[in-house]
Amino acid sequence: MSGIDLNFLTQSSLDFMLLFTIAAPLVCGIFALVSSDTSRIRNYGIIALSLLHLINVFIIKYFYDNYGTFSYQFVKLGNVVEFSFATEQYGIIFAIMVSILWVATNIYSLGYIQLEQSGNVNKDTHILKFNFFLSMAIAATIGIAFSANLLTMYICYELLTLVTYPLVNISGSEHAIKAGRKYLLVLILTSLFLFLPAILYINNVAGELNFTEGGILVDKLTSPELFILLGMVIFGVAKTAIFPFHSWLPAAMVAPVPVSALLHAVAVVKSGVFVIIKIILYIFGVDYLQKVSSEYSFTQNIFILTCCFTILYASVKSIYQTKIKQMLAFSTISQLGFSMLAISFFTYGGIVASFIHMVFHAFAKIVLFFCAGLIYTSAGISDIEDTKSIARYFPSAMLCFSICALSLVGIPPLAGFFSKFLILSSSASNPILWVVITTILLSTALTATYFVRFIYNIYFNPSELETAPFKVPATMQYIIVATTIFLLMLPLLIDYLVGYLTL
Amino acid sequence: MNLLVENIIPSQVILLLFVAALLPLFSKRGWLISFITVYLCAFVSCLMIFVVKKYGYVNYVFGKFSVPYGIEFRFDPLSSAFVALVTIGALPIMIYSLLGTKLEIEKKKRPLFYSLLLMHIAGNLGVIIAHDLFTIYVFIEIASITAYGLVAAGKSKQATFNAYNYLIVGTIGASFYLLGIGIIYALTGTLNMADVAKVLTTLPPTNLLGISYICVLLGILLKIGIFPFHGWVPGVLYSAPSTVSALFSVASSNVMIYLVIRLFFDVFNTDITSFATIQKLLMIMAFITVMAGGILALIEREFRKMLGYSSLMNYSLVIFAIAVASKAAIIAAFVMLFAHAIAKSGLFMSAGLMSLRRPSLIIEEMPGTFAKAPWTTTAFVINIIALSGIPPFINFLGKWQLLVASIKQDKALIIVAITSTLFGLLYGLKIIDKVLFKPEPASGLVANSSQALMELGIIITGLMILAMTIFGGFFFAQAEMIANFLLRTLPR
């Protein structure tokens, strides 16, 4: 990236753009809060603001590509607290992914709320205010994407937990409140007791927390220290839903579908993986980790085995679920396990593979959730048993569901195949290669089991459901199809992404 | 410096006492007069911050007796910060108290109540500004006696009993303090703090001197509620009127902490050994109180009593950080102190709002207030999250500063800080989902228009926490100035 000197005017407008990118979701949220719930201006305003935000992120990418990194120091308190943002490749691509899917979710939730309010299913109280919290969550995620140091990232990470918590128990039912409490407890306790002390220790050892290429901890730690620290970070960031701190994700499925789709398939869980990627790339340093694990491979193997266990455990659990959203939740956990597995190889190729897998999974999973929400609000179906032969009532939506499900299984030429292949190829230099390959093959088989079973169910299983025509709002349908088409085109971007993201 | 500035120094205390004495004559306008008085005092304290920035310190000697003999009022960076805390923190409470006192105090006692309130603030301000050991004692007694009266004004039957409890413990504390300064006076022959500090450096460190230090500090710590003398804290805060509990969290214990800081850094740091001994003593007592306060807060079922234990925990954390006495730890202590005072006062006011139709506020039965009072509930949630020390609010930033400071110094501090955050989180969580998500609207909220003023007071505290977080840089810079000021005499 060339570092052309910018004159003063352009520099300050770049800073402003970065600030605007982080503030734009906040503005959208406040707009959602103060505008009346049923006006069309509100609905279109939210979509317009999210589109504006997306354009802004693309502009930032353009400037980053041509002019190099730029940063914005928001606040500096004393010597110790520094809250600042900067641009770099992984953050930019992550922000683009989140912004695109935020636009998609806003369009989807237009139709979702219209359908719900028209009385087809039980109305959720308070649901109309959820746009505010959703926008705040996006703001926190963009904050994580563009953080310049570990403290900023930690603050945005905790903010994300706090702001998504009201979304989980928004329906106010007893079940929702219990689920919300579990969500909050698991996420905050892990980050308070594992992640925060790890950050503290890193600050003590390295003297700073800024993300620097090559890492700031190189050669400053003894081996046991390094792996304990690494363990604290990986398990402390419970948003990656790694076993045993994965239980918050199925619990959070009690939230309404747009929330589950955007947050628990995209924003929250992907933030977890993104945080780990950034810490391994810019705090620990990939070369340093590789060097130490080539001498003491025992601890690296533990991480790999934990990820493998998570993948298999979640895949098996998925098969036994009876509710659609729970099945999707466990499927998310196992796919996140894949991303974490690729990271635990401690190679640049592994990290790129993990990130690409993350992006592809986000698009596929959000379509799956969109479809689940469609059949829930339209026909009141939330159990897998009731989905027999519903494909004839929702032809295009179920076709898209099938396509995205097969992508997650890893069937070529769909996107998921390429990302799994990337992960597999990045594992080449690994000592316990056979465990990894077995896990990947086995989990592909298991994923195929529950998804293909589902697809068979919706197409071929005869049912006694009455043939009432179900309302399918156009917005929901179009956005599902549009996102699926985007997913189909994603494999074309692999070369560009690999080139862009390789350090 | 010119005459106006010099004469403004004692003006707050004198104004408050004067107005308090005359207030029973104006029974109709009691609230308005008190509010204007407190507002003027807040204005003066802001003025004094600028004056202190310019001149370093300013002092005023009563009756023009020269300094070691006369009574001196002094504003320096430490005292001006605390005066600002008490007066500015009292403003939202005064706004709240219009309706708060209407609902909790009988009409004919209201002017007396306001009168006591103003005298209590006067006493607190006097402790902060006076630079003379015995004058401080006098003002401690003014503050305490009015405090006992304020607590006894509560509606419930236990108010008098709790006030009596408070009186016993408080008087014992004040007596220890008096005993201690009596010994110091006997040994040094002077009562002015700067003078005492000078003379103490020439005295050999005898046992008697050590005992006097311990008597003084113990007396002050008794009035904060250090373990095992903490029993009066929950009862007092529970049965006092909500205005009073809120004012206590802004003023009384914070002022006692000020006294500990002042004595620890400016008077008792005569030599390294005695400094280190007092340091260890404070750290141990604070550590035990943090643990005790946290555990007791977790098992407590009533909201205001739980807030009392949580206050205890926070005060002890601050004392622990002060005792560590490194620059970063002192900055953290100040940020945490100020942030906690504002958040806690907001919570007590919210508790007052919620408990209007029910005598005790059991946490499991707390009303879901979001439907009827969304902005107030948001402020309430901000205060709770801030209190627990969860990012991004200013309390977390203070705790982070503390953690970073402690890792270089005292590992015990890390345990204390993280455990206190855990406790805060757990008892905060119990409350948040109750008020936000109970679907039925609350039956305990008074639904008339003047309730807006109560809510305004609470919302102002939420906004203050937000402002302190956003302008955190300013805060940290002020705290750094105070830390520099305190550490100017230390060899480290």
C-alpha cells in the first residue's frame, strides 16, 4: 500500500469519513428511536442510512487502497487509555461484509415486521424498537472492525454484548429473560475473567496495545506464558462459540429472526473470530507463534483438538434438534469451529482461509435464517417436523435455502466448497494432519446428514398441511434471492480476497 | 489575589449556615431557597477550581489571626475537587427533592428538613475546606448530627432506630478522631495541618505518635463503615428518605475519604516507615471490606440495602487504591470515586421513585418501569452498568487505569479490582432485566406531572455519567493534576 502524502484537507476529511463510518449506525439508531413506528419515512430512512453507510465503507476501502492506512484517535486519557481507530485490510473487508448484510437485514425486517404486525403469528411486544439496538450493535461491530488497539477493541466488544442483550430478551417472556441472562453471563464472565486479564498482561509485557504488523509480543514471553495467554484469549473471547463456552448461542435463538440472522449469524459471532484473527496477526505475530509451536507442538495440538471437538460436537448436536433455529445455531457453532481450526494452524494461509470461510458462511447462514423467519411469520412453522413439503408454498425461498445449505455442506461449485478447500490446504504443514482431515470429512458428512435430510423433508415428504395460500412479502423474497445470487458469485472473488488479505 | 476572590472562600459554608438558620421562616418557599443556595455554592466551587488552577492554592484566615493560630480555610487542588463533587453532585438531588420530600416528609417538618439538609452540606464542605484539625472536628460533628436528624426523618418505623445506630457508631468514630488529634496537639503544640506536618517531621517516631495516627484514621474509617463496623450502613440508607440516601452517597462518606487522603499524604507522611505502616494497614482493612461488602451485597435481597453494601465496596476500593499511592493508582482512585458518587446518587433516587407505594424494594419484586418511564429507566440502566464497572462508561475506564497501575505494583490490587467488578456485575444483572423487561407497567410509579421533576434529577445523573465518559480526557487530566499535587512531598 503506497503511502502518498496527503495534504491537510484530504487528511482531515479521511478522518471524518472514518468517524462517520462508526457514527453512522449510531445516527441510524437514534433516528429509529425517535421516529414513530409506523411511518414509511422511518422504514425507508433506516434503509437509506444503512446504504449510505455501505457506500462510506467502500469509499474508505478506495482511499485505503490508494493512500495507505489512516487513523483517528478518538480520545486519550492519561497514558493508559487510548480509544482510537485505524484502517487495515481485514477490518475493511469485515466492515464491508457487515454493512452489506446490515442493508439486507433492514430490507428483510421491513417485510418481517409488516407480516408480524398483520397478525399471522403472536405479536412480540417491544419489537418495534429493536432497530435502535440493532443499529447500535452494528456501530459496535464497526468499532471492532476499525479498532487500532486492543483496548478499543475490548471496549467495543463488551459494548456489543451489552447492546445485543436487550435484543435477546425483547419478547419479555419468561423463557426469553432466562435466555438473556445466560447470554449475558456467559459472554461477560468469560471476557471479564479471561480476556481482560490477558489484555492486562499483554499491556504489562509489551508496554502498549497497538495493533502492529508482526506482533508486539515477539520474543517477550516464555513458552508456558505464551500458551496460557493464548488460551486465555481464545477461550475468553466466548463470542467464537468454542466449546465449552458455546451455550449462549442456542439460548440466543429466542430472539426474533432478523436479530438472530444479523447478529448471531453475522455480527456477534464473526466479531469473535475477527477479534482472534486480529490478536493473532497483530499482537502475537504469526511467525512468532509458528516458531514456538514448531518447538513445542503440544499446546497447539490442544487448540486444534478443541476446535475439532467443537466442530464434531456441534454437528452431532445439530442432527438431534427439532427446532429449525436451534439446528441452524449448532450449525453456526460447527462452522465457526472451522474458522477457529484454520486459525489454530498459526500460518498466514490459515488465517486467510479462516477469514474467507467466515465471510462465505455469513452470507449463506443469513439466507438460512431469513428463510426460517419467512416460514415462521408466514405459516407459523418453527419445528422441523412441520416443514414437510412446504417447498411448494415457498418455492423460491426454499430453493435458496437448499442452495445455501449445500454451500455450507461444501458441495462444489458453491462457495462453501472453496472455503473448506482453502482451510484444508492451509493445514498441509501440520503434524496432526490426519486428525484435521478426519474431522473435516466427518463433519462434512454430518452436516450433509442434517441439511440433506431437511431438504428432502421440504421437497419430497408428503404432508397433511392445509393448502392455505401463505403471504410472502415481496421484500423478503427478493432479498433472499438477491443474497443467494451474491453467494453464488462469491467464488469469483476468492482470488481477489486472497491477494488482498495476504500480508 | 484580589479581595473578592479572598472573601469568596468561606462564602459557601457561611451562606449555607445562614440560609439554614433562616429557612424555617420561609416555609412556603423552602425548596426554592435551598435549591438556589446549593446552586450558588456549586457556582462558587466551579469558580474556585479556576482560581486554584491559577494560584496553586488560596487560603483565608478568619479574623486575620496569623496562620498557625487562626482558623484557616484553604482551597487547593484536592479540596477544590471535592467541593465541586459535593456541590455539583447535590444539584440533581435538589431537583429531585422537590417531589421527593413532598412524598416522604410531613408538610410542617419540611422547612426543618431543608434546613438540616443545608447544614449537612455546610458541614461536609467545612470538613473539606478547613485546614485545621480541630475545625475539621467541629464540622464533622455538624455534618454528623445533621445526618442523624436527616436519617430519622424517614417514614418507616425503623428510621429512628437506624438513626440511633448511626449516632452511636458515628459518635464513637468522632471521639476516636478527637482523642487522636488531642494527642497530636499535646505532642506538637499546634493544630493547623501544614504546621503539624512540619513539626511532626522533627519528632521521633514514638509509640504514642503511632497510636494517635491510628486513633485518627480509625475514627474516620468508622464513619465510612469499614468492616467489621459496617452494620449500620444498610439500615441507614434503607430507612432514610431517598433524598438523604442520595446525598450521603455524594457527600458524607466521600468527605471522610477526603480526610483520609489529606491526612495520609499531607500530615502523616513524616517518614517512610510510618507511611509504609499506615499504607499496609489501610490496604488490609480496605481489602477485607471490599470482599465483605461484595459478598453481603450479593446475598442481600432488598435493593437499597444492597446499594449500601455496594457503596461500601466502592469506597474501600478507592481507599485501597489511595493506599497504593502510585500516581496511576491515585488517578484511578479519583476517577472511580467521582464516577461512583454520581451513579450511586442516581440509583438511590431511582429507588426512591420505585418505592413510593411499597415500603421495601425486594429485588425479585422490582417493578418493570420501562413502559411508563423509558428515559428514567435508561438512566437507571446506565447508572447500574456504570456502577458495575462494565465498559464503556467512566467507571470501567477508572478500573482499567487501576488494573494497569496495579499490575506494576501490587498484585493484590488486581484481585480486588476484578472481584469487585464481578460482584458489581452479578448484583447489577439481577436488577437490569427486572426493570427493563417486565411486560406489565409499574404500579408503583406516581402518575402525575410533577413526577417529571423527580425523573429529571435521575436523568441528569445518567447524563452526567455519559458526559464524564465522553469527556473522560478532561477528567483524567484533572485527576492527574491532583495526583501530582498529592505526591509532591513523597520521595517516591
